[in-house]
Amino acid sequence: MNINSYNYSFNKSIKCFIWTKTMNILNDELKKLNFDKIFIISDDLVFSVWEKTITNQLKSFEYDIILFKNWEKSKNIDTYIKICSELFSKWATSKSLIIAFWWWVVWNLAWFISSTLYRWIKFIHIPTTVLSQADSVYWWKQAINFEWRKNIIWSIYEPEFILVDYNFLSTLPEREIKCGIAESIKHALCEDIYFLDEFEKVSFDSENIIRIIENTINIKLRLLDMHSKDKKSWKIMKYWHTLWHALESILDWEITHWEWVSIGMCFIAYLMNKKWLISEKDKNIHLNILKKWWLPTKIPSNLDSSLIIKQIEKDNSFKNNKISLIVLTKIWDIFSQNSFILEVEKNEFEKILNDFISNL
């Protein structure tokens, strides 16, 4: 079995095991750690599919399982308290180990809990979707929502290791795969013209999806290295963020976070073109590549722009009646001097938003 093992670091060296059947090494890697008990935190539906795969690797250890519904409404202080209470009732100690098995809210909450319980306890991430496998090597910052504020309570913490097994992709619905593709397209648009070329051919073949994940992982490892030196990688993370935070809240997360990634990128490209920052050609590159993968590119026409603006006013990007946005003036090169923070007056932003809703 050929397993790629990456060492990357923020405050410490972290192993990331990547390949098919990497779950087969979980038992051996766990034996290298010092802990008293394992707590698996997962989504009830996903865990029912893969229960034997993970528990077969845990026969040598004492473990318990905590399941909850993996959706955005769960990513809050109430769920945090509920899971912590369950951990205490099951005798979690400062020497315990948490395994996050799946992605998104499971990942966010399990990681965040690990960073706060007993100050911190050991943590492992086993991502099981295209997006989480491509994304997991980068994120050491995890957050939960509070009231109407998204990701407002957060911490920085690193796992003991990350285990990426491509076999988990076999049961994913196409919608989940496309959500991961949206994140990878974002990185290609911002950073890598050659990577973007790979999206010209639409294929959900496992080999193609794995290649996309590996390329995104390599980009994010470069980002991690860059961030440790000059802190510029935050530009990538904030590209398109402002709009989708507002839209997610308004629609109560009916459309997934990463579908809003797609819509948000299309809007930013539209706005940049209206402001004469990118060409019509570059605007259409955004639009066409996302359409090609059957990703959403339009804000629902029944959404009122004034309602969106009211929500944006709650975001930390809004100040002095202006909205701050990360924009490109040169596609594929977000780190150059051609990318910057653009401040747009609220009235102008709303006008461009109205045009986008009605014309695209």
C-alpha cells in the first residue's frame, strides 16, 4: 500500500496520511499516542455507513461514540454544551482523544471542543468528503456560530494527525462532490492557471476527483508555508466571503455553504468587471467554469437586495457605510500587487447586486 505522508507545521509538525485504504494504518498510528480513551464525534447517518470501517481499527482501545446531526444549525454554543456534557458523562479526561469523523459541522465542533476542553485534549481528523479532504490540511482555526454571528467564537489548535482515505468518496452523492469542486476551482482561479485547465473536462471519475483533491492539498500546503512567513494567505480565504455569509443566514442554510462559494465567486467577478478591474473575458472564466460543473451561479431572484444588504451590515467587512472586499485585477494571481482590498459604498454595492440578480 502506497501512502503519501506529509509533515507540515504551524507550531508543531503534523502528519497527514493521504491515499486509498489509509484507514488500515489508524490502529498503528494510535498506538504511538498516549491517551486513556477515544471519543468518536460524527454524524449519525454517515457513521452508520462506515461504522465497521472505523471501529475495526479501534478494537485495541476503549472508545465511545457521540453522534449528532451535521448541519449548520448545529454549529452553535448549544450543541457545544450538549456534546461537552455528553463527554463528561462518559468520563472524558484531560488525557482523552477525540476523533472527528466526517466534515463541516462535525469537524468544526469536534476540533473546537478539543481545543477548549481541559484547555486542550488530543485530536485527530478523518475527513470523508472531497471538500474536507482537500481542505483539512490547511485549517487549524475552528469556530462556531453565536446568535446571528457566523464563526464568531473561535480558537487555533492543531491535530495529532490527519488521515485522508479516498475510499470514503465512494458513497458521496454528486452534490457533495460538486461542493468540493467549487472550493478547488476557487483556488485555481486565485492561484494556478495550469490547475484551472484541469477543470475544462468535466468528469466525476474517481481518478479525476482524487487528482483534483491532491492538487488542492498541494496548493494549501504552499499556502500554509506562505502564511507562516508573510500572512498573505488570508486573501484566499476571504475571496467571496462577505456575500455568502449574508445569503446563508437569510436562507437559513437551505443552500450549502460551498454552493454559495460558487455564487459568491460569480458575483465578485461581476462586481470586479463593473468596476473595470477585470475584463469581460476573465469574468466569463469564473462563470463558465462553474456552469460547466453544474454549480449554481445565480442568486435566487426572489431575494430582495435590501435584505441582503441589511445582513451584510452585520458583517465585520462593513464599516463607515462601506463594504470591504478582496478582489483580483489579475486572475490566477491573488498574491501579487494586482489583488487588494476594495471598499465599495453601500449604495453602489446594492446597485451592482441588483444588476447581478436581474441580469445574470
